[in-house]
Amino acid sequence: MFKVMIITPSGVLLDEDVFMCVLPGEEGALGVLENHIPMVVALKKGRLDLYKTSSEILRQFDIENGYAQINKESCFVYTESAESVA
């Protein structure tokens, strides 16, 4: 498990421990697990999926363009807006 934070101009929308997240990267979907190599990736408008287990989706968000800062223990998603998908 590792920490994912979704941060918008209005503040922190989510701060949660997850098994995996899948980001809508500019160059395609990017799956992030604990101990991922540190990197910064540009994000495009799309769906961000947070997984509780390898196959069970915990939450989903539609996000606008932004970027993600990834390191071994966490993934910080900076975006103009994010909306939880029911």
C-alpha cells in the first residue's frame, strides 16, 4: 500500500492509501504501485482509478490536465479539477 493524494487549486481532495493507481498519462495509461521509480509525468484529461487490491477498484475520478509526482511511498496528483465518479 502507498499514499495517493489528489490536489486541486481549492485544496486536497483525497489522501488515501491504495494498492495501485492508474493515471491518464499524456503518453498513455500509467499504473503505479508501491516502490515505483521516482518520476514526474504529465497527465491528460481522463479517468484516474484507485485500486484496493490488484483487481478491486476502490474509487475513480475524472480529472483535468495536470501532472503527477511519483516516488516509492506516494503519488501526488496535481490537477485543475477532479470529480469523483459514482
